[in-house]
Amino acid sequence: MNSQFEEIEEPGIDLHKYYIVLRKHRFLIMACLVFYVAINLYFTLRMVPIYQSSTTLLFDPPRTKSPFSENILTTRPTQASTLLLKPTPG
């Protein structure tokens, strides 16, 4: 009757064996990782920074419909000099 409960070995990947190998070589794996990070940090810090940027500003005046007709009203651009407060001589 014990033959019914025998474990049948299925073909496949035994993850426990991989875990044992990784655990056995964990110091070597960590040393390689630290070395790789240190080399990349060294070369990254030695690089000359290159800054580049661009922008586009689009100014579109507000457009509204006239309440009395279907015409679209646009506003005229104002002069910057009219917006500045000028001191009066006094």
C-alpha cells in the first residue's frame, strides 16, 4: 500500500538547487555588484555635464463670441509701456 504514496519525480526546474547555488556564492555575487556600481559611479562623476534645453512660448489672445452677433472678438495686444507706472515729477 505504500507504493500508492510514493513521490513521482516530475521533469522540471528545481528551484531549491538554484537557491543553494546562489546562497553558496552570495559573497562573490555581492562583490561583483559592488564593483560594478563603484566603476559606474566613478565614470559618471568624471563626466562633463551637458545641459541642453529648449522651449517654445505660444501666446494666443483670448477669443470670445460677441453676445450680439456670431462674430468672434479678439483683443488687441497692449503695449508694455502703457502698463508701467511712471513716477510723476513733483
